[in-house]
Amino acid sequence: MLQKHGVGWVAAQTQISYICPAIWLENVIVETRLIAFSEFSLLVEGIMWNDSKSQIKAIMWGKLVHFNIKTQRSHKHSPEFMNLFEQIHYPIENAKNFNDRVKILKQLSQ
């Protein structure tokens, strides 16, 4: 998409909380979801689990901005992208911010 249209997503902000160490060569599962979106950005959550999904290793929130390389400015998502985001959007309930989400997931992982 970047080569064809000159637009893509760039990382604007990343928050990570390490809950439990991952051991050398340990198999892990990384689960991602789109938790929020706007005309110009995406907020993605990633959760790293052990291979049985019984223990959370880390939690990450990443804000991505849709960006036009030619203009060097943020770029509005197309109606097609907005429709896709609406379909795959998985909002987080009971957490107003990253720290709230970490607390909730820590409790679930104990």
C-alpha cells in the first residue's frame, strides 16, 4: 500500500507492560485486536500469552496514524477502511486507559 498509494500507518505511541517473563525459546501466543479507531488513527492491543493461554506475559497498546509519505501529514482513512474497522472493532469494556486495562488483565491472569 505504501509503494502503490504512498500512504500507510506509522507508530505514534506505544505502551507496554511486562507482567511475567518469557523464558528463552518459550512458545508464546500473541493475540491482537483493534480496540479503537478514528478517521486518522488506530489503537491496537496486543497480549502475549504462554502457549496454553493461562498466563499473560505482556500487554501492549499501540497507536498508529495513517500517514501520507508525499505530504508528510496524517491521512484520512477511506470509507472502505472505516467500514472494515467497524467490522473488526473489538472495544475494551471497563478500562478507560492503559493502566486500567493492565490492572484488569493482571487480575484475570492470577
